Amino acid sequence: KLNESRGRAVLSTDAEGEVDALDTVRNVGQKTFFRKSKQWQESTISAEQAQQAKRIVQFSDAYFELAASHGGTLAKYLAFEEPVVLNLAGQVYRIDPPTAADDRK
């Protein structure tokens, strides 16, 4: 069971006039994430730390090594469909969804 609560939202109106709420804040486990520039970032991470984050592509060998080294802690923070920047044991990571370009590597 994912322990997630949804916080504040931004309202958006589509071409047909339908109003949609876009999440901008999420609490997952003990961490709070803010949506910025089409990615989710843990609230305790500075802009400089985010720029220096180690990039990991979901489902790559590096991704599974990271998941194994954190004993399942990582899984609950991957409920996002967009990239997520988070701090695990003092190291900042950017977890990106796989793309067609990643599949060719």
C-alpha cells in the first residue's frame, strides 16, 4: 500500500473548458515533493544539488543496483510518471522514466 497524500494543486482549463487540478505537492512516506519544471523534487534538495544529481534511468542496471542497495526504500518514491529528484542516504539522484533513446544504449 502506497502511503501518499496529495497536497496543493494548480487548476488548469483545457480547450473544452473542463477544469483539471494538477498536483504540485505530494507527500510520500516521510518526504515531501514539489513539481517543478516537469519533474518532482524532494523539498530538502537545493537547485544546485538537483543540477548535480546522479541520473539513473528506470529499469536500467544502475536502477536495479540502486534499488537493491536501499532495501526496497526506493520503490515508494517512484509513484511519479515524471522524473523525480530525491536524496537517498546523502546522495541526490534524478530517476528518469526510460525513453526510446535509453533503450538503444
